[in-house]
Amino acid sequence: MAEKVSSLKTNIIYKDTAIGKIPVDWEVVKLGDICDVIGGSTPSTKRKEYWEGEIPFATPTDITSLRDREISDTKQRITPEGLSSCGAHLLPGGSILLTSRATLGACAININPMATNQGFANLICNEKTYNWFIFYKMIALQRKLDRLGSGSTFKEVSKGNIKNLIIALPPPNEQKKIAEILATVDEAIEKTAQIIEKAKELKKGLMQKLLTRGISHNKFKMTEIGEIPVDWEVKRLIEAAAYEKYSFTGGPFGSNLKEDCYTERGVRIIQLQNIGDGKFLDDYKIFTSEEKADELRSCNIYPGDIIIAKTADPVARACIIPDTYNRYLMASDGIRLSINIKENDINFILYAINSPYFRKNAEIHSTGTTRLRIGLTGLRNLPIGIPPLKEQKKIADILSSIDDEIKKDSNHKEQLGIVKKGLMQVLLTGKIRVSG
């Protein structure tokens, strides 16, 4: 990537156009003049002979669920008879599959020939236009496509509007070089995402093993949570709490903390949206007054406490309260657990609460059909495997080291995304040129 980026140059001569200043050797074109814009169609679902054939058949969900820039297969397939019955087109490999309704502007390039349903305005580039350049151009135009969309039930942008999109088009060799630079960044992002997923899988496996089998044990006993080392104990979750008032308590009744209690500043309220699976989610912020927090003193929660979610998804997920503020106030669906640190390691208890065996047990003791919910009493009595404090710390250290790597890689991925966005802004507009 460094070699490609080093070929960028800024000594550019511009010309004025209808879409602003662009390099003198770039063109202003309509998308429909450089790409065939082709819609899709769906065979009758009542005709079995049209389905489960050999032709991949894409729907917008196939594109929006992708974790890659390319698509090689789809959930549904149709037969040649199905293809001809509805007037759908078999798109050649290298076409840009562009969603034109629901999620507007999602796109991927198909590796194999395939058809699409009517939720697409697919692009087949002519011989002077590099498909990957147009792919990145369409990503950059997603907001514009959304503005062009219309409809009451869901937004849809017409093929006509897409054909009439005006873009700045560099010479063919520069199109390819721009796309290669952006693809290199994408490959780095995808590789980092794969590393993160592997680390998460490793952590999941280690949690399953370490939180029930411990470290280097060869003697076990059968308990209500399964086999655990003989020197471990099974305790109720409440037994991990500190010996103080309100160390294990729930949030206030909803009627005691309504929207009219919210303020611009003061004591921060912890909502369900803030409780991640092992991670505090900091984006959603609301506050209440100091007076209201004092009135609901029993529902206050403090840095270093564990907060547990009463409701899914998933139920009983937990995270540690950060030290951004001196105190917080729980909303109604939070449960405070202040740990007895003389006997327990807070990170171990957190991992145990988020472990597969504990969560399964929490689900069993939850109520509700569409959304699970567990009460304070049910949660406080759930069993948990507790090793000696020294082993708790060792287990927590192992799992924390993996979390640190995941966080580091996630930050790296985020930075690569910022780099990509910046490069798209300057390369696709000609503000910076690719030399050689």
C-alpha cells in the first residue's frame, strides 16, 4: 500500500465543469453513457420448476450481509426456465450489483454470472470504464442515491435517476490505479477483520474451557453447572457481592425516572444501550440532575461496579462501569453488582457472568417470548463456579490479554477505515492524482 500511495501527486491543472473543478484530462459523463443499467425480476414463486436450479439469484439481503466486496454465490437459485419466464438478465461476471431499494446503494461485484431480483439497478461497464473504479464511485455516491430515493413504504431510486448521475471520469489507466489503491486498503481492512474474528473465536473457546475446567487441573467433581475442579466452589451470584447496602440491586421503576427527568448535564444515566457483552458502549448519553440521582440513591452505580442487563439481547449480558464520572444512575433494566474484592477478582466475575454456561442458565430462568427478561431474584440466585482468588486472577489475565488484542486490532481497523474514506474523497474527485 505504501508504494501505491507514494505515487500520488498534487500538481494538478483543473478545468471548470458543471460538477465543479476536475483535472483537465478527466471527463464529465452520465453513468448511463458508460454503463448499461439493468434491473432485475423475480420468477413466480408458485412455479417449483423455476427454483432450485443452477443460476445464482441475488436479493438485496445477499449484498447487505456480505463481508466482502465480491459475491460468488447466493442463498437462492433459479433455473433457466425461471430466468426466461420473468425477463430477468443473466449478468456476466464483473458486473456491479447495485441495490436500488430498501438499503440504497449497497454494491458488490459478482465473480460468477448471476441474476437479481427487482431490488437492483445493476451496472455493466463498457470497455473504456474499469468496473472497480465505478464500484468505489458508487460507494462514494451512496448518500446522493439515498436522497434520490422516493417511496412511502420503502425508498427506491429509479434506473432513470441512476443513468442520469453525472460523475467525473479519469482516463482508463488512472481509473485502474485509483481502484487498486482503494482495494489495497480494503484488503488490509478485511485481513484485520479476519484476525479479529479468529481472536473472538479463540476467546470463546478459552472461556468455555477456563471458566469450567480451570488451569492445569486433573481432578474434577460433578456439580449443577457441570464438572469443575475439586477445589472450586459453586456459589450463588449474590455471594460474590460486597458486604454493603445496595451492592446487588436493580434500577428504579420506570415511573420514577421518566423523560421529563432528563437534563443536559448532571449524573449520567446508564441505559440498556450502554450495556455491551463485556464492553461498556459509550455512544448513547443521557443525564439527570444531581437531586434526582440523590433521590434514587439506591439505584446509583459507581466506577468499577458490574452492571447486568435484565433484558435481551442477550439477557444478563454485563460490563464494567468506566471511571469517566464519579457516579451514575441505572435505568430500570440495569442491575448493579459491586464485587467483594477481598474474595473475588472483578474481571473473573465479569467473564463468568458472560460465559456460555451462565448465560444459558439465565435464559432458562427468564420470562417472555419475544424478548427474554430476568428478574433481580432470579439473577442473584444463579450458580457460578468460583476458583481460589489466585486462579481467578490468572484466568482473568489470560482472557483480558485476548480482549486487549481484539481492541488493538479493532482500533487499527477503524483507522484504516478513516484512511480509506480520506483517500476516496481525494482520489475519486481528482484532488490528488495517481502518477506513473
